[in-house]
Amino acid sequence: MRVDLRGVRLFDPAAGLDRVADLLVEDGVIAAIGHGLPHGDATVEAEGAVVTPGLCDVHVHLREPGQTQKEDIDSGLRAALAGGFTDVCAMPNTRPPIDDAWLLRQVLGRAAGHPVRMHQIAAMTKGQAGADLTEFGALLGEGAVAFSDDGHGVARSTVMRLALQYAQAFGALIVSHAEDPDLAGSGVMHEGKVSYRLGLPGQPRSAESSIVARDLELLRDVGGRLHVAHVSTKETLALLRRGREDGLAVSGEVTPHHLLLTDEAVAELGSLAKMNPPLREVSDREALREALREGLIDCIATDHAPHTAQEKSQGMLAAPNGVIGLETAFSSLYSGLVQEGHLPLERLVTAMTAGPRAVFGLKAVAVREGQEARLSVFDLTARWTVGPGTLRSRSGNSALLGRTLQGRALGIITEGRWHPVAD
């Protein structure tokens, strides 16, 4: 099978590539880049589009098993394709959690054959109860790419310390859900002027930063590799900076919603702006943007968290945390950061391609002859409005409903084939 694209902008910052050319894919490999190349069996009509290495999201919730009324593996991967992603890493806080090799094998089998490749993060503790560690060796043998109790802060320091030691023996990555459950308490948004004005219980910044400080001290003590999920405060960024300067193997990710919104959105959107960690203040958002620009933050990850309309309609106190983001991540950040001059396009692409793959030890992808063709194709001129009719996810709990964005995925190339975003 041969696929060709004509007159596209090939953009791969990690490879130092930015040029307009034709591209030919043959048997799943980039066979040639140049001008006047022979046509393939399928010609992608995308002249003027931007072709990047395949986008990779290292933090998604696909809800299977146990909550398929919100999302399942198939619907979640279709949403990922619509957002231009070729790879996603699914979190293990399903029902039951992905905490044994048999269950891991089952979910990976459900994803087999889909154009978007699903990688699975396994639970760090059995039942994600924060006590007994899972069988890291058996889970890695079945394809786990990291370990996390995401959705649950690990309160017991002895457990996190042992997990770092155990993972180090396998060269594995621990992903921290940085939250002190006692400090977070019943808070449903960021604790500050807005929560006081709205009369809602808030979560203090220290609920996040205190756990990051603890985990970095444990990392200094026993070694290992630590990735901090959904960083949301400037205090956490200061801790990551110090850890990097001290030579610790620590990385971090930030979500599109924390880069674009603040706690003021709660007054406008209600429970559609309820998430964990909560949206923070303007100073935090600006610090996150700067950390992304300079490379202190390695990855952009959506924390795609589907919930039904009925669940989200319960109001701030009762509604579950989370928003969907796979389909809007690139478009919203291109519109809100790149076009507004807050972030260069090369940093956006790097943080959605090479950055996450490097942190999670996934196979590198490049727009280069002889490399596997895992490519994302975008029309940066396309404008579209986020709404129920434009989303492929089974749930519609987006904080961007009604917003018009610029830039949209046309499709992806994986397994030697062109997979367009269906109209």
C-alpha cells in the first residue's frame, strides 16, 4: 500500500524540519520526501496542510471496563483520531482498576487493530487502594508503559517510597497523582477569591505542592523516575525546577484546560469547569505557559475525562471532576496560545509529540525517510465550533462548548494507511 501527500508543510521541530514538499509512504514507512514524487495507491488531498509526527497523549481515561456509558475504548480512540492523535496512554482507574496482567491483556486486546495505538498505564497499587504494590514485572511483561494510582493521591509515604524503589529495579516510570487527600478535603475548586465569592469549598495549592515536595524527597532518597501528572500551580513548578537542577529524573505534564482557563471559568461554566486538580489563578496559568515555553514542562496531556450529561448536571458539589479534551487539544492550544503569541508552534508540536514519547519510553517518531509513518495532518486555516454535533466522544462534557477554534485535524497516517477524520 502506497499513500502520497502533495504540497504539504512537513513540520518536525525535533528533526529540524520545516519545508513544503511531497511525501510518499510505502508499506508503512516514509519512502521519499521531495518534489514530483510518484503517486501512490491513495493520494491524500491536503495541499497546504501541516504534517507533524503523530500526536501522543500520555493521560486519557477511556472508562473501559466498568463505565462504558461514558466512554469505551473504541469511542475514545475515535475521539483521539478526530483530534489528530496516533497514540494515547490510558490511565488504570477503571472499574475494576487495571491492576493485574490478565485484565491488562484484555484491554489491550480490545484496542488491537485500531488506527490509534493505545498504550496502557497499570495501577501502582492493588485496587488503587494505596497499600500493596501490584506485580510490576508481570504487568510490564504484558505491555504496561508506566505505573500510577491516578485519580487517587497516595497518602502513605512508605508506599510511594517502595514503589519508586521497585520501579527502579525494572527501569519503569511512576506517574504521580499529586494530591494530599486530607488537604484537598471536600474542595470542588481552587481555594481563593473566586471560591470565596461563589461560596464554594476550595482546594488549597498546598494540596498539590506538598505531595510533589514529598515525592521529590523520596526520589532523592531512593532514586527512580517520577512523572508529575496535570501540574497546576506555580509552587509545583518551582519544586520541579529545583529537582531538575539537582539532577533528579523528574518530568511533568500540563493540560490544555490549565493552560487556557482560570478559576473564573467556574462562575461561567459551573460543573463543566470542575476538574481535579482545579483550575487555578491567572498567575498559575501564566507560570504554566512560561514553563512550557522553556521546556520545564515536558508534555501536554489532555486528562480526557468523559462523564455523562446527567452526572455533570448535578452541580458543583455533586458532579464528578473532569472534562473531555482529545478532540479539542491541538485546536484550542493553536488558537489560544500559538495564534495569540503566547507559544511558538514548534513548542506546541514538540510537547505533543517528541516530549511525551521520550518521557514514557515510547518509540520515537520522525518525519524522515526510512522512518515508520505515524503522522498527523492538520488544516491550520480551518475554523470550527465545538458542539455536540462536532464531537466523537461518547460524552460531551467539554469546557469549550460553543467556542470557535482554528486549526483542525484532517486525519492520521498509521499502519501504512490514511485514516481521515470522518465528517
